[in-house]
Amino acid sequence: MSNSSSINEFLLLAFADTWELQLLHFSLFLGLYLAALLGNGLIITAVACDHHLHTPMYFFLLNLSLLDLGTVSTTVPKSMANSLRNTRAVSYSGCAAQVFLFLFLIGGEYFLLTVMAYDRYVAICKPLHYGTLMGSRACVKMAAAVWASGFLNAVLHTANTFSIPLCQGNTVDQFFCEIPQILKLSCSDSYLREVGLIALSACLVFGCFVFIVLSYVQIFTAVLRIPSEQGRHKAFSMCLPHLAVVSLFVSTDLFAYLKPPSLSSPALDLVVAVLYAVVPPTLNPLIYSMRNKELKDALRKVISWTFFSSSNIAIALHR
């Protein structure tokens, strides 16, 4: 296989060789996928339908749920379908689309978490200016910048990666198409341009991380100055879910891409990929709703309305 133009498809890493284990993989992924769909779908519905949640914090949370839904839908369904069909193949265009969508959504999520840190900073450190700095127009502009930044990042990396000649076969050692695994298939020295682009993106990501850390340093400094215990508790309740999501997102990504080469193996890479690509979108709705009374109440209303509507439909059909 001399170059990328002769590659019509890629072969993804299989979870197992036997049908029983493939079925187990399908069942586990199906459970995670349904949990992600249900959790994020409920949050999107609750925020959209409950006017009490029409605030900047929940507007950004709605965007986060949309990104999480897209992320998990980009990687998991194809892997489940391959297990059921006992195949590893993904088309060349399908692989490129998967790379683009994953980078678009995961990049957008990281930028959005940075914006959400700024939202928490303004709410706690500059409450008197919150209405001005986080007005509806400003929030829409920030959300648009998040989606546009993710899109631009994905276009640059995808176009650059798939313009590189590939001469090391077509086997991708991962359950979905990702850039590091595709670069392993490139010809010698042809991947250096993409490595440079990755380094540039890493600097941007590090800048966002530093911004989040500095924001929380100032947030916790301001919270500790609040005289009442109830006020401190409310401020911490506003920040801890976001901090937990950021910690989960950053820790899994750092371990995936910065682990020592001596620890690298197909099995470990597979587990780590599941941890950073599948687990966070599934857990984020749970993390945000766990200690948030307003969101819990809105979710109860959505669930009650859903069951009530389903019961009425069932009764009408029975008659």
C-alpha cells in the first residue's frame, strides 16, 4: 500500500475475537450510550422548557450537553455496529468524518469549559457586573465563538492529517479514528507538519487550562471571604460540578496523550480511549444534577410530564 490514495478503508481495533465477548462489548457500549442520550437529553429538555433555567449558567450547560451528545454519537454507534456485524472496517471518508466530528466536538467542549469558568468567576467575584458582562447577547457571542473555534480546529487538523501520505498499512489501533493512530501509518517525516499543528493547539489548550486554574484561585479566594456559611456553601455548590467536569475531562485527556510510551499497549490505549471519549459525556449530566436543586426540580418536571403524557397516550390507544 504505497500511499493514502490507494486506501479505501481503515481497519479499527477489535475489542474481542469471540462472538460472546463482542456481544458483551456491544451491550456495555449500548448501556453507556443510552445513559448518555438519556442524561444529556433530559438536561437539554429541562433547560429549554423551564424558564427558571434561562440563565447564562444553564445556557452553557445546554451547549455542553449538545457537545457531549455529539461526541458520544461520533464514536460509539460505529463501534457497536462493527461488533454486531463482526467487522473492523470503516471507509476512508467515514474515518475522516469521524476525526473531524470528534475534534470539532471535543475541542468545542474544552473551549466551553473555559467560558463556563469565566461565567463562574464573574458570578462570584464580580456579582454587581454579572448582568452586564454575561448578558444574553454576550452569552450568544461566547457560545458562537466556542462552536466556531472547535470547527476551525477540526478543519485544520483533519485537512492536514488526511493530506499526509500513508504507507504503513491501514490498521488503526483504536476503536475509532483518531489522529495519533493515523499518524503512525504515515511515511517517514511526512507527519512533522501535523505534529507542529498539534504543538500549536497544545499551547492553546494549556493557555485555557491556565485561565481555568487562575479563575478558580480567585473564585476560592472570594468564597473564603464570604462571612456566612450558607453563602459559602451556595458558592461552592455553583462551582464544584463544573470543577469536577473539568477535572474528569483534563485528567483523562492528559493520561491518554501524555502517558509514557513504556505504558502504551493496544489494550491500555483502548481502555484509556473509552475513559476520555465515552465516560465523561455519560457522567457529566449526573455530576451537574447531583447537587443542583434547581436542575433536579426541572428534571423531575420533565420526567413527570413525560410519564403523564405517555400514560394519556396509552389510555387513549386502549380506548
